[in-house]
Amino acid sequence: MVDISRAAFYASAVTGAVALIFGAGLFSARSDNAVAQAAFGVYDDAKILIEELPNLTHKRPTHFLVPARYPGKGVTVNKTPGDDLILLSGFIGDDQHAQLMRRDGTVLARWNLLPLEQLPSAGQCRNVPQTNWNSAAHNVLIDPDGSVLFAFESCGMVKLDRCGKKIWATRENTHHSPNLLADGHIVIGGSDYVEKPKQWPFTEPYWEDAIRVYDANGKLIRQRAITDLFARSGMLSALTSHSDDNPKTNGEFHLNEIEELPASLAQAFPMFTPGDLLVSIRNLNMILVTDAKMERIKWHRVGPWIRQHDPDWGTDGRITVFDNHPDGTADGTRFGGSRIIAIDPTTGETQTIFGGRKDQHFFTNQRGLHQMLGDGGMLITEANAGRAFQVDRAGRIVWQYVNRYDDKEAAWLNGAESYPPSYFKVKDWSCK
């Protein structure tokens, strides 16, 4: 239901802004006087406010919508024989949700993702959300008991039980996707605003990214700032790198994923140790591996990926990376769109294993996930296109979900993960 008093306030604010602009115009035709400059500033604010009205009044989730690229709605392709379950997350239907469903689209369980209700305080967010539609939740993890774990972007991490009741939430600023460690702890990226930098090259206030580890109850137990990690590793030169968006002196690095090397895969990566952490730093186009205590960087690589997400340890001794590869076009067609790249950390050899060509084109300039499957295929989340799809070993699409919002637009789909039914202890997903 729309808050009438809030809507009336927004409407009166717009009216007042327009009146001020008109008055400034009468006052002077010059654009360089103080009144006119103030009026133009108010004009910009009023324009933003007008654009935000559908979102603020819960009429239309403008921040989560994109032009639809794919036909159909929901499950549009289903050629998979398996009985595994898919956990989706994004703006699904009428709000931000996570939902567990069968391959045919039958929904077994759904969780509401509501930042203003589920976070301890909206003030902990980097950009304070005015509504539940001003902060996106990234990929959602699910435990065998049906509880779910996720983070609202640059706000905090939340855990809900099987029926959507909050178990705990962090007061520290966290962002992107959490991952589980072998000891039951949780690793995730976080940020702190540093007003007085302690060391070169940072001389002005900036947002510091950090690797944060929490216990199973959401208590912060250790962390390492990225600048500190680079300094310890003799890599301060990398911190002065610049990029076309947000130069990294006096900026943040956009840490977007941390994943532990499990003991089961350690033999495939002889240069690393179980517990080592694989880290993605988007704005440096870098992935790196640090020891479990986060004391030094053991290996790193810049590119060929651009603005990457979601590096994963592979069973064949290679690391796979979701290469967003934004190229300045709206649909990523100039240089072939997004792709999944595999790299051998021992030899440095890379291979594009999906995407980057006409018959495998997909593109999301932000976000994006991939999951390598046991049959040699992979499940890919084309986040900003509102699509998840699975390809077989030969690269043929065998399953697809289109998160359509209306006739013209699709909504963000932030994550899609496959789970075998045997993973869950839950037998009855109904909730009273």
C-alpha cells in the first residue's frame, strides 16, 4: 500500500522546486548568478525526485528494470533430466525475493528480501536506502535446513530461517555474495569509510574494502583491509592503478567475491594450500590468491577479463572467472559480450570456455554468476539481462529462465544455483 503522506510530501517538493526554478528564471536570464545556479541545482534534484517517484511510491521498481532481450517468461527451456532444485534471487514478481523451485518452475519456497525491515539500521548502508527498492540483495546461499544467507549491497549481511524469520544480521557494512568456509564460518567483502588514511598512496578520505570472516552466528571474528594486504605483499604499485570508472587512488577496489580452496580440490592446485582464499577485485581487473590468514598475496593475475565477478576453483586445476567484459555498447556486442574464462594458475594459460562469439552471446555489464556442473555443463546468471540459463558440455542451452517484469522489460536476476534434493534436510517446505 502506498504511503499517502509520503507521496504528498514528494509531490509538494516537486511543485516547490518547479516554482523556485520559474522564479529564478524571472529574476535573471543570466545563468551565472547565484540564484540561477541554485535554481539549476534544485532543478537537478527535482529531476531526480521525479524519476524516483515510481520507486518511492512502490509503483515501479525502476532501479531493477532493463529492456527485455529474451522472449517468454519463467522457465522457457527445460531439456534437463535431473531432479535438482534451483535457487533464484532477484526482483522476482512483485518484490525482491529468493525462491527455491523445481526445474519446471514449480516454487517450493520463497523468502522476502527487505533491507529496511531486516537490517539493524538503514544508516549502516553506504548509500542509505529510502525504500526496500533502493538496495539490491546479491546471490543467496541456502543451508540444508532451508535457512538462507545473503547481503544487501554495501549495507549488511542477513540470515533468515526456512520461513523467512530473521535469525541475525550484521551491523558492519558488507557487500556482494557471502561464501561458506570449511570450518562453518562465513567470508564476505566489506567496506569502511576511512577519513584519515594512515599510509601512502591514500591521502584523502576513501572507502576501504576488506575481507571479513564471521562465525555461524554473524559475529565478526577477523578481517583484513585490502590496502594492508597489498602493502604486506609488496604490491603498493597496484593500488595506484587507474581505471575509466572511479580511479583507484582515493577510491575503492570493488572487492566482489572471496572463495576458499577446499581440501577436496587441493591436489588439483599444488601451488596452493587448503584454506587459501581466491579473491576478485573488479576495478583492478584482478583475481588473486591469499593465504587463509590473509597475510600475503601468493598469486595474482590481471586480465584478460574486464570487470570480472565470481572466480571459482575448478576440479581440473583451473580457476574459472565470469568475465563481464563491458565494452561501451548497451548490449556488449562490440567485442563479443560476456564470457566464462578458465585460467591455469601454474602456466598462466587462459581459455574462453563459453561466450565471446555470436552463437554463444550473452552480456551483463555488472554482477553475474556461473556454476560448473558435474556433467561438464554450467549454469550461468546473466544478471542485468534478467536471465539464467544452463548449457551442456557442447554449449547448447538445455534450461532457461527469463525474469520478465512486463511486456517491455525484464527485472534483475542476481543469482541462480543448482542443489541436489539430497542436499536438504527439509521434507516439507510449507510454512504456517
